[in-house]
Amino acid sequence: MKVFLFNGQRMNAYILSGKTVLVNPKFEIKNYFSMDNSEQQFLENLLITPSPTGFESEGQKVWKEYVGSFADEVEADAYGSACAKLNTSFDVITVMLEAHCDEIGMIVQHITDDGFVYINKLGGSDSTIARAKRVHIHTREGVVSGVTGNTAIHLQDKKNGKGEQPAWKDIYVDIGASSRDEALDMVQVGDPITYADAYDYLSDDILTGRALDNRIGGYMIAQVLRRLNDRRDELGVNVVALNSVQEEVGGYGARMMSYRIEPDLSLVTDVTHATDSPGIDHKEHGLVKLGKGPSIQHGGANHPRIVEYLEKISEQKGIDIQHEATSVRTGTDTDSIFYQKTGIPSALISLPLRYMHSPVETVSLTDAEALIELMTESVLALEPDQTFQVL
């Protein structure tokens, strides 16, 4: 990280692929709650390092370097899911802490004779917000900047299509090229794309930005592992922290690695919808509030005995939690983990997040700290031979 003066303001900046990225113009670097400077810089590095689904390697390098400073082992599989281990004994159970590292994005689909780049989505990207945005196309040679085209309101056809959600096939990126050949010198079909937005602090507690889903999950499981390492004398189980790829397109990274690791139980973290902003029907979507603690899901892949265990730990430690009902699927990697081999008892601990799958995803750092504490204390309270059975 470097510091630059920009328009008279002191701003933090990072160098990515040879480009200076200015971030955090409103606040000086300072500690938030229990974060020390290294933890905060790690989180911010994760947030600004693009990791679109299927192209996660740069973000995983950041994660591996950080956890490698205190884990006993760090390894990765062929597709880039990475895990870090604390080894206690061969004779005790292994608990897996899991998050996913990939973010939604776009991909270059077609280049016209005039040099415009038509795109498609990666994961659950929302075409409603895709126009009139600054984007980065990630090529083998570095980052190419562009903008998604948006016809001026004066020129829009007022009878046909104004205000409707655009189809992805109609969204294009202008990279300043005047021909297909010129564009192909800059990008190629298959290059991934992310929004150029970084992050900002709306207050000392509220963090907003692109890819908080679920880069903040990778941050949280790394902090849990770090705290467990600091309290080794209290730890009675083996721990694996897994940062998985390709959750946004089907949970494939978690599926591969949980089959390989075969833990005795798994605690998964991902974001969930904070439904306390205007216009959301609580009868349909439930009520989860920002700043009121992590959410425990009930039903589906969530093992009822682990859920009860988490509730007990939260009560003992005075950690505020919220509750959600799972109808069919959790919509997270929990669905990919729990049924592997003979079954892995699993439970999901979610971080409330507003405006999911947008460049302005918003979370509370108080909630993140509570989730880290709940996961840490839950692991420390496990017995070396503990099992979770419903019968």
C-alpha cells in the first residue's frame, strides 16, 4: 500500500497490474474494533484484488500469503481452492471452516467490427445495474479499462424498451477501440471483467464495496484460524480453513475439497441478505438486520445438533445472533459440503449484507467481529472426540 495526494486529498492506493488504484478517500487508515493494521490491510487487499468466478488465482495468492504466516500447512488443489491447517493430533476430529473466494463478474463474449466488446455474465450478475459503469477487463497482459455503454436519455426510444431490464446480449463495453483488430490487440474473447469500484467506509462500522460477497468470508475464516493459533493451548481438534473457488456458479470448489479433506464437521460462512432496507417484504424474505449479529440458518443442509451447539455457544459468550429459515437450499457452499461421502455434519453462519451482487454491497464490521468470535469460541469448545448425531 502507498499513499498519494489526489486533488489535495491524502488517499491510500494500491498497484494492480501496473495501474494505480486509489481507494478510501474519506478516511485515514485506522483500527476498526479489534482489527490491527495487518488485519485491516489484509481485508482491503482482498477486496481490491479481482477474483471473478473461474479466475480466482490473484485473490487466492493474497489469502495464501497471509495465512501462511501462522498455519502449519497451506495447500491448493488443481482449480485453485486453498486451505490452511492447524494440526493438533492424529487422534482427534477435524473441523473445516469454509468460505468462498470468487466474486460475480462478466466475460468477453464477442467483439464487433467497430471494436465494441459484447459481454456475458459470470455467476449471478445483475444486468439491471450493468450499464454506465466503469469496468476492468483482465487480460494476460494486464488490466484494460472500459465503460459499459448507456444510450443518453435524450436518444432512447421512449416507446420500446425504456426502463426495462436489458438482456446481457445487449450490453457492451467501450474500450476506446475503433476496429475489431484494434480491440483484439487489447482484449480477447474469454477475458474476465469486474466493475472498477473498490471500497469505502460509510462510517467506522459500515463497509461498502464490490465483492464483499464473499471476500469478507475469506477474511473471517483467516482471522478465526489466526486466533486459534494464538490460543493453541486451548485447542483440542484439528482445523482446516478452506477458501473455495467457483461458488457463484455451483459450489464446485467446496465440493471438490470437502471430498478430499473429509472433515468430521464443517462450519461455513457466507453473506446473507440483510432485509432491513426499504422495499423488502419480510413475510416473504424474513427479517435480518445489519449490525444485529451474524445469522444462524435452520433447516436444509444445516445439521440441527450443530445449530443447537452454535446457539449454546452464542448464549454462553454473550454473542448476539439472528435466525433464518432455509426452505430448500441455503444457496451457499453448505449445500455442496454436507452430503459428501458418508455425510459431513455442517452448519451455516451468515454475515448480513445489503445490496447483494452489486458494486455497493454493504456490511457491518461489528457483525463480522461477532461472527469471528462465534466461530472461534465454537471450535475451542469442541471435544477431541465430539460427534453430532440426531439419533
